[in-house]
Amino acid sequence: MPTPVLLSRGLDPVLGIFTGFFAYYLHETHPRTAPPPDKQLAALVQWKWAKWKREREEKLNALEREAEASSRVVS
């Protein structure tokens, strides 16, 4: 028995992805279901990005301090 296909093998995944994005957009923007502004996806992504950048900067600074300390010992 062949697998059921709604429109076509290539168009079904596109339709599914579009439907998912559209449903998420409606969930985020509808007044009844919308999360508070600090819990929306854009704010969470900005927070995560800033956290990642801060941790990366701290790691790079630690590596620079370690490299400076090792170069002083060698000199």
C-alpha cells in the first residue's frame, strides 16, 4: 500500500513547515495566548545570544591572561 500523500511528495513538507510557523506566529501574537514580552522568542534569543557572547568573551580574556603569564615566564 503506498504512503498517503496530501498534495505531492515535495509540497507536503513545505506545507507542514509553513503551517507550523504560521501556528507559532499566531500563538505569539494572539492577545489571549501571547506570552509576556520578556518570554517571547525574540527576547529569549537575544538573552541567550548575549549570554553566549559574555561567556565567550570571558573565556577569551582568560586565555589571553594565561598566554601573557606564560610568555612572561618564558622571557
